[in-house]
Amino acid sequence: MSQSGQWRAWTALAAASLAGLAGAILYWAHTSRILREEPDAYKIAEQQARLAGVVEMLPVDATVGYISDVPFGKADGQVYFFVTQYVLAPRLLVEEKPERRPRWVLGNFLKRPDIEQIEKEHRVKLVKSFGRGVYLFERTP
Amino acid sequence: MLGLIPLLTACLAGCLLMRMLRPAAGAGPGWAASLLELGLGIGFGIGLSSMLFFVLTVTGTATAAVILLADSALLAALAAIWFYRRRRRQDATVPVPVESPVQPVFRYNWILAALLFSALVIVLDGMRNQAAADPHGMWDAWAIWNVRARFLAGPGETWRNAISPLLERTHPDYPLLLSGFVARCWKAAGDSDTLVPIATAALFFLATLAVLVAALALLRSASSGLLAGLTVMTGFTYVSQTMWQYSDIPLAYYYLAAVALAALAWKAEERRKPLLLVLAGYAAGCAAWTKNEGLLFAAVFGCCYAAADWWFSGFGKAVRRSLWLGAGMLPGLILVGWLKMLAPVADPVVRAGKKGIAQGAAQSWRRQFVWRAIARNAGEFGYTPATHPLAALAVLAAALRFSLPRALRPAAVCGAAVVGLVFGGYVVVSLGAFTPFGRFFSQLFPLFLLVFFLALRPLEELFEPAAASATAPEGPKKKTKKKRSSRA
């Protein structure tokens, strides 16, 4: 191999090796920033604390209806629903629909809800308010 | 913490099994063969225990005691067989020599190894940061993979929630390798410690790196393996997604393992081929048991292997060897079939069907949307343009050039065809139901690196030409016309 070819190969080798090392350092810097500035992006730990009372109260094999004032069509509504499902599992969380009326219904609200109207509309009775917008209802016969 | 015990026993069982089977014995340097066994052992052990857990769960026998008992029995049996075989080899009057061909060594490989080790330590610390920031992983981890693990790990019949038609937006028909494995560890430990999915994700990343470096060291050269390992670190999207705890990184592992084992099979002597092909098929089956994309991979890989082997070795051999490959795929494919019968159809691609894809392909805005997503995600794959994997690969290709020995042609052709066709499949289905390309790129990244570095001229040939020519009878410049049946 010619002298210039060897130099070219050495340069490429150094560049590729340093790119690998630089990639690792940049990734580390990125994750350090995430840890410092935006840990727990979806606030799962907060939701676990918020829903701890419900988790304790509901049987593990329950199917639980879900009502909320944050519509599922919005990204926030999806986050609330899926995080709640994750925290409640192995219980199954389902959206309340006319054809689907499980015995237990979880209310997950950002604003203070009108409990009486919910009870009338969904034919449920409030079992307990856990505070911070979390309510557990039971379906009335 | 207790969840780490069943995790480690699964990996240990896989490693013992690989140690017994010795898939790379005599194929190259001893350190590379051991590293390959370690890398394969981790992923294959996880795959096997996930499959067994699903069977135990569906049959209603998955309890902590049964899982731990099964693990102990499997480990004891594997250890006993290993010791017995070792002792028999020692007592044998005529020892069977397992000689590795002496390979030329680039004298500065130790620098590459030191750089790779340094980069790995930094990346692992970054992963620790990421896991500390988001211990439950990112969106799909808690909305799909880990939530299904919690269903499967629950008491009584709660496992049925993982495949319930009521699980409308959590894809109850998605395969269960990752969720099943995490659930198995949680069930045995009796809790749902986030350490289990975090450690599983890290293990898949490390196993991928081990298989990539080792396979290239065995097939091409140690420097090729080490350079490929360093290039992995430039894949920002790939490295970041490890701690997202999605199924894409395990899937990438199984893609890589399947093609690497098939490549080793092409290079191996005839009597070792069945074992390597069964293992390659098993990896492809595990890919199908990991994610729906794995089903596409298994089909494409099977066809590409058969076609390449027919082209390079002849029809008869290709049929026989493809049957070995297919036999290896069976456990994964059977389980996927079983799951698809139990669960409702929920995959957006399947629901969109041919009609959805045809509609998407007919709409120019949809095509542009997909192309723009490909370009954007490809650009973002490296953290900066200067540290983008494509930049590093382009510099290496320009300086070292490609040179493919004839013995590696079937593997390189098959691997390149698999990468191209699977990616083509992803593009087609994205026209019907869009899926982020960042994850598709991550799934194919290690396999792409394997194919690239198989074809790239190794440093040993450039800097140690005398040693390389002495050990490589089929030089890249040698031009001879051979019959089609003897192309390999």
C-alpha cells in the first residue's frame, strides 16, 4: 500500500474511532441534562402516589371503568389514561361506554367535578374521594 | 432486587447452553468465540424463558415456585451435561482438536479495544442517567410492553387482560417476548421492580454489542468487529432507545444474531452447519415472538437465505439447509400463531390491510409524508452530522474500500437483501399505517453494520498484508471462473 494510502487509512481510522467516542460523550451529556432538567417526563411517580389509595382498595382482578374531564382525543388525556392503566395493572382499565358498564368506575379529574351529575349520568355511587381529583365509584343496580 | 435472580438464571442457562453447543468453536480467535457464546447465551436464554413462561401462564401453572423450580432444574441439568461432556473429553484417549485458523492481527487493535471500552463505560453511565430519569421507560414501555408484563405477572386469570379485546389501544395481539420475560421475573420475585425491565434493556444492548464484535472478529477480523462496536456508539437514536424499554432493541438483537449465525454457517464445515442454522432460525423465531415486524423479518430472512444458498451452493443443499433454518424458527412461530389465535386483531397495519396501504400509496401527500419522515429520522439518527454513523461509515469506506472474499459473499448478499427488503416492507406498511422510522432504523442498525463491515476491507489486509495473504488463500483480487455450484 502506498504511503498516501496508509495516511488516508490512518486518518479515516482516527476519525471513525473518535466519532464513536464523541457519540458516547454526547449521549452521556444528553442524558445528564434529562436527569437534571426533566426527570420523569410523564410524572408516573406522581400518579403512583395519587392513585395509591385506589390500588389498595380495588380487587386485583377488577375491570375498572374510566371517566375523566381530559378527553382521550387530546395527548394529555392519553397520558392520563395510559399512566392510570399502568399504575392500576393487573386491573384492567376501560373507557366508560354505554355497552360497557363495569362495577367499579375510576374518576380522574383535573377540575372539581359535579359528583351528583356523574352519579346520575353514569348510574354510579361515590365510594370514596381520594383527593387530588381521584374518585372511586361503584355501579348501582 | 429479587427480580434480578430469575433474570440472571435465564441468562446463565442460555450461556451454559451456548457453552455446550459451542457454535463458534474453531471458527476464529478463542476470545471472539467466547464473546459470541456470551452474547448469544443472554438473548437466547431470555427468549427461551419467555416462551416457557407463556406456556406455563396459559396452562395455569405459572407460579413463583414453578418458575424458580424450572430454572433450578434447567440449570442443574445443563451444568451436569456440561461437566459430563467436559470430563469425557478429558478422558478420551484420542482428543478431538478444535483448532482455530491463525488470523492476522492489526497491531493497534488494543487502541481500538481501549476506545470501545471507554465509549461503552460512558454509554452505560448515560444509560444509568436515563434509567434514573425515567425508570418506567418511555411511552410505549408503560402503555404497551410493561403494562402487559404487569397483567401477565398478576395472580389468577389476570394474564388474560394482556390479550383482552378491551385493551383497545394497547395492541393485545403484539408478541410477548419482552413483556413475558419481564413478567416472569416479576412473578418469581413477587413485585414489579423497575430494575427488571431496565436490566433487561441493558442486557440486550450489551448482548448485541457482543454478538456484533464477536461475529465480525470470527468472520472478518478483530479490527472490523471493534470498529463496528465503536460505530454503534455513534447511533444516538439506537443508543437512546435502549432505556426507552421498547421491543425494538431486543428485535435488533435477534435480527443481528440470525444473520450472524447464518453467516457463520456458510463459513463452517458441513457437519457444523445444521447446529448453526437451527440457532439462526431460533433467533428469527424469537424476533417473531418479540414484535410483529419480526414476522416480516422471519419470512424475508428465510427466503433470502434459501435463495442465496441456492445461488451459491446449489438447489439440493439449499433445500436441506433451509429445512434446518425453518426447524429453528418453529418454537417462536408456533407461539406467535397461538397468541394470534387467542388475541383479537389490533395491529394498525393488519387492520388497515392492503386497502389502507393502496390508498396511502395512491396519495402523493402520504408518500411525501413517509419520505420526509425517513429523511428526518435518518438525519436525527446521529446526535450531530459529524458524529452521524453514516459519516463515520462513509469516511471508512472511502479510505479502506470494499473487498469481499468469496467465502463471505453468500452472507453479505443475504444480509444486504434482508436489510433492503425488510426496510422496503416497513416503507410499504407505513403508507397504510404510519410508524416512526427512528425505531425502524434502530431495528436494522446492528444488522446493517454487520453487513457493512463484512464487506469493508479489514485493517489487517492494509497494514499487515504479508500475514493476511499468508492466511487468506482466497484473496479479493483473485479472479477465477468457477461453476455455479462451487461459488461458496
